[in-house]
Amino acid sequence: MVSNYGVDPSAFEIDPARLREEVDPTPNGLDKAPEFPVLADEAFYGIPGEIVRTIAPETESSLTTLLMTLHAYFGNALGRGPYYRVEGTRHYTNLYTLLVGETGKSRKGTGDGRIRQIFYITDQDWCQTRIQTCLSSGEGLVHEIRDPVERMVKDGKGPNRVKETVDEGVTDKRLLVVQSEFVGALRVMRREGSLLSTVMRDAWDGTPLGTMIKSSPDRCARPHVSIVGHITEVELRRELDELSMANGFANRFLFACVRRSKLLPFGGDLPQGAVVEMAEKVSNAIHRAREIKRVEWSREGAEGWSAIYPRLSSGRPGLLGALTNRADAQVARLATIYALWDGSHTIEIDHLLAAQAVWDYCEASVRHIFGASLGDPIADTILTELRKAGKEGLTRTDISGLFSRNASAGRITLALSELLNLRLAATKREAPAGGGRPVEIWTAGVGTD
């Protein structure tokens, strides 16, 4: 049969089972795969929740995509004003968010378009000049928010010298990078001599930026940089190297698994009046928040923070730990943002519960993406084989044989030591049945669950 549009619709038919796998029929990203993270309702507290739920019926993007993008936009639009302090360190409202989902199917870009539509009404100049789409180098990032550059020059023909401004710099230190192919940034970081990872770490911290390269004298004393990256699971697992995990770059990001929420063949139809109304809410929230300097805990908020802080600040083993060991700082920063959405100079218990819900989702996303991986291919291989061996375990000779001489004895010893320290493996010596010298036996340890 040919439709009124002159096309046989059967040519576009998709197997229903496959279609169900691609589309998430529930608001929070829950399909038949129980391991996919679920974002708790507490995350949709206040104005952010109102905005996300207003947009949700008219987009294929998930609530998670919308919420995480909205927080990043809001936190950057505020600028380097309100802050939360931990001892002598100020945490500002800039977030690094990485949305992880299939290219073209998870609707990450669609969600960004919906949020940017709102902020374009709120602050058109910021949207046009302070949102960039590519992280090509550390030097390039600093250049986008560089301070004025001055030099000493002769004053006429005499010996006197005066300061001359050779570069006016950039007045607005806010920079939001929305990179739809974040895998490109990860590849740049792996190049020899690349400063991008170092500059991005310092920018998240809010510390002065500079490249220490004579040919690139740009500096920025007060950066306010936020990032929203889009990447697939395969790309993330392949490109996130051990250095990024070890040096603290990766755990500055909030990892969030996302996928399409529904099928809208002709797209959503969000009334312009609703967009304007949401823009007014955002604008009012920004103006209120900019009147606030330091954000502190309320009494109930402090009690809640004291209750969850031990868990957040405790280290976790392996790759999960490498990617989530900044949990306390991330939750505090998120709670600060929720408080500022309310125009509050104190973090209340609802703000903390919302922040914790977002963090729990991000931690669950890391588990979903990387599983029980330790981030060390030698240790991961050994642990997998120890689990297969069960109670009988493997001898040291057996373990060495797993790598066909492609791993040195020292490298294997380091991996076994890591597994032992994490209680993921145990070792003992047993005498062979026929007598002889005791043999070193390794088994999967008590921490394997």
C-alpha cells in the first residue's frame, strides 16, 4: 500500500521487540533492563522539576537529559558569584556533565536544544557568545576567557617606559562548552604534550588558569567553566584512559546514562507561551541567586549532610572509586545549585535530598557503564579467571600463563597486590599432593560481591 505521501510505509517498519529496546516508555529511563539507572523523584524538586516536567511531554529526550543539561546551563549563567565553602576552598556552581547514550537515538542534542531555547530568551547575549561547541586544546580554552595582556613599552624617545594593553581580553569569564562528540576531547587529551586535561581540572576547581607556554601567554585568574559532553558507552569505555582515571580528571564529571523517552514522529509542539513562562522563571531565579554570596547549611540540612558524609567521602575500590571519589564535593555543589534555584542562602534538607538523588543516579550510571571493572586490564583479567576457578583457585604459574608472556612478572605482582589490598583476592600456600615445595594458590576474595 502507498500512503498519501507516495511512500510505502512498510519500508519503514521496525521489529517491535527491537523498537522497545530503543525507546524508554517510562519517564525516568526505566525499560525492561533492570540494570539501567532510575532517577528518583526527589531530583525533580522545585523550579528545575517544574521546567523538566513541562518540557517532557513534548520531547523525545529523557527527563535525565533535560535535568542535567538544565543544571549545567543555570550554574554557568550564574557566573562566579555564589559559592559553597569547604575549609578554605570555594566551590562555585560550574558543573561538568557527561551524558552517555547511543548517538542519534538517545536524543541528547534534542534535550540541549530545548534547554537552550529557554535560556536564549533569558540571556541572548550569553547564549550567542559564551556557549562554545569544541574543546580542541587547553590553550584554546584559556584563550576564550583570557585576562587582558599588558606589556611595558617606551614612552616617546626618553628612557621612561609605560604599560600598554596589547589584548583587551574577555570580560565575561563564563564559558559553557556543549560538545556533542566528547570523544574528540578525550582523544585530544591522549596526545603527547596536550594540556587540555590539566586546564579542565583547574577550571572545574576555579583556580587560575595558565599554560606556562611562552608562545601562549594567556591567563585567567577567575574562570567559570561548565561542560556538557555527549558520548556513547562504547566510546567512553574505549577512550577513557588510566591516566584520566588516576589524575582526578574523570571524577570531576557527573556521568549520566540517557536514552530516548518516547517516539514523537513529528517532534514535540511546545507552545511559545510555555517557553516564555519557563524563561521568566529561570531569569527570576538567576537574579535572586546573584544576590547571594556564600551558601551555608541550615540546621536540618547540616544534620542530613552529617548523616551521609561518611558514605560519600569513603573511598571505593577500582574503577568505580576512580570515577566517583569526588562524591562529597559533587553532592555539595549540586545541593548548592538546588538552593540557588530557590533563591536560598541556606541548603535545606529538600535541596540535599534532590542533590543526593542526582548523585545516586550518576553513581549507578558508572556501575551500569563499567560494571565491576577495576580499570586495570591485567587485574581485571586475573579477577575474572579467579572467579571462574572457584575454590580450587589458580597457581602463580597458572596466572602468568593467562598472558602468554605479554605481561611481566612485576606487572602481574602489582595487579595481584591491588586485588589483595581490595580484598578481591586471597592467597595461601599449599603443599602438592605428591609432596614437594608449597605452591602459591590464589582465589577470588571476600570482596568479590
